[in-house]
Amino acid sequence: MKVTVVTRSGREVIKGGLELDESATVVDLQEAIHRRTKKYYPARQRLTLPLQPGSKERPVVLNYKKSVKDYCDGNSGNLTVVFKDLGPQVSYRILFFWEYLGPLLIYPIFYFFPVYQYFGYKGERLIHPVQTYALYYWCFHYFKRIMETFFVHRFSHATSPLSNVFRNCAYYWTFGSYIAYYVNHPLYTPVSDLQMKIGFGFGLVCQVANFYCHILLRNLRSPDGNGGYQIPHGFLFNIVTCANYTTEIYQWVGFNIATQTVAGYVFLVVAAAIMTNWALAKHRRLRKVTCFSLFLNKLFPILLHTLKEACASYTINRGFNSGFLSDSSLYQIHFLGCFSIYVSS
């Protein structure tokens, strides 16, 4: 079997093409490309079928589990694939490790070391109990994330672009410094003991719930990361699609109740917006593969009544009566990422 590998512009990546066995898989094809090019290891390769000129359809991506022959037309022994270089790749575990390590190390620097002297504050700094508990809470959160990265999470994709390391580290490390600076500031005004206990207590409950959500998600995939898109069930997943994001957002709500800084709330808003977009995308993917029921009218009758009063121009989707979503135009209303209520116009 002959496979011609070209770029989107039509230039041959490998002169003369590749000769493969009839039983060759897409993985074998990627390895063959790597042997001929050296630079393009399999994780950097994206192989698709060519599109007709002027076509607006998305190209078919070759599935590494399939045989190359599955993509040939009829009995043809020739195949043309379009090659795209995805750039340098790193494993997701490395990506997550570095983005979480920054906040874990940066925050204690503002607590333990006299960094504020370099910002013009020469006097002795009084450390309030809430600042100490905030340090414990913060470090526990990011230590938990690193441990989950290595021992809990199973990734459907083996690698991520190297550029994501710099982008994600900039996000986490900058916000880590921003929040640590103000929570540990010499002029920081602590909240009441009751508010601190409520905030950290609520946040810790959400951290434990978040860990359990990750365990449930882990069980959906095999150790090699296979499993496809599956609907998680049990615990908070019986209420919302992305309970892991729900608990992630709410644990930062707890942190901000206890510490109460503008920096913390800015981070909360940005993080909630990002995770809401992720949740919307995941929900759309799950709706394509199956329908799943939402019995929110039975779980939150008061909330739904409030929505009806507040959204007079909307009517509750009749899909609630049958327990399934309809195909009508849907709008998703989020309450800090927790409640996913669907209404249609």
C-alpha cells in the first residue's frame, strides 16, 4: 500500500511517499513518517483526509486505532493524507505540574519572607490568623492538584502544545502572586472569626467534593485514557454536567469569603468564566452522543419559580416535563457554574 503525505498546500512531506503493509495501522503510518523525517514524532502529527477544493466541511482526522486501509476508497491501494505539524509537545502531566507548582511555591514567599520591604513597607508585619489559615488552604489546594495530576487524572490526549506551558504558567503564577501580595499585605484587614470559619469550612468541603468528582471521572476511562465521551453519574453529577468545575469554583468562593480581597474575587470571576466555557463545550459534546435527563424542576422548585418571575420573556423548556432536553434553541443560565438551567424562547 502506498501512502502519499502532503501539506495543506499540496507539497509532499516525504518524497515518493511511503510503502506500508496492508495490515498497517495509523500508528504505523505515524511511526513511518517519524523514521523518515526524525523531527516529526507521532505526537506532533495531525493526519487528515484531503478535502475537495472549496469544501467547507471539517477534514476527517485519522484515528490511531484504525487501519490505514479503512480510509482507502474501495479496493484502492493508494491513499493521500494531509499532514499538519502541531509543534513541540509536552505531556499533560508536565503541563499541569509546572502550572500548579508556581502558585504552590510563590504564595509562601509572601507569607514567610520580608518581601514587602522592597515595596516601601519597613515596619514589622503583624500576621493575622486568617493569613496563616489562608496559606494552609492555598498550599493544600495546589498540592492536591499536583497529586491528582500524577495519581488520579487519566488523559484522553497524551500531549499538549509546548506553548500552553508558558500560557498556563503565566496565568496561574501571575494570579498566585497577585492574590498572595494582597492577602499577606501588612495593611491587610482581616474578616471576623465567624466569616473566616464559614469561608474556609465551606471551601474545604468543596475541595473534598472536588476530589471525589475527579475520582468519578477517572473511573470513566481505562488506564490508557480510552473511554470517549461518557456521561458521569453519581454524587453532584446527578444534578449538573460538570460537577468538577462546580466544586472548583465554589472552593474559591469559600477562600474569598474567608480572605475578602479584590485580587481574590478578580481571580474567581476569571476562573469561573473560563470553566463555564469549558462546561458549555463539554455539555454540547455530550448532547451529541446521547440525551440525558434533568429533573431540576423536582430538585430546585424555588429556584425555577424565581427564574420564571425574572425571565418573563422565556418559558421553561417543555423537555423538563419528560425529563429530556429538546432540540429547540437553548440558553444556559449559570449560577457560579453550579446550576445548569435550560430555557427556550
